[in-house]
Amino acid sequence: MFIKAAEVLAELSPAKRNSDKNLLPPLSSSRKIAVKIAFAVAKEAIREGLAKKVSDEKIEALIEEKVWEPNYLEYRPILK
């Protein structure tokens, strides 16, 4: 599964399409990339018999359910 994660990350490398680009994708796309890696790792776990077989839609739903969303309260300064 580590190999599958590395393969997916390698496929998403900007340098794969343009040697002048960075090896790793921009940090701004890390959430999308993490979801793609998680999906591929889940499929690999199923293929290896380490997880029960579920539909791709169910895998996607389970991943989305676990993805952390930064929801912060509005900042308000304390007035003295």
C-alpha cells in the first residue's frame, strides 16, 4: 500500500509533465492529492484482501467523511 501511495503521488508530480516544474505538487492541492492517494490505497487494500469489498462510491464517501475541514470561528479581538 505504501508503494501504491508513492505511485499515485508520482503520477501527480508536475515534473512528470514538465521537467522544469517542481517534483511535488503545490501545497494548495494537498487536500485533493490526499483524497486521490487515500482512494488508491483503499482499492489496493481491497485487492490484497485486507479490506472488505465495497463500491468506489462507498470508498469515496468514507474518505470524504474523514477528511478534516478547517472550520474556525470568526476572530474577534478582545477589547479592554
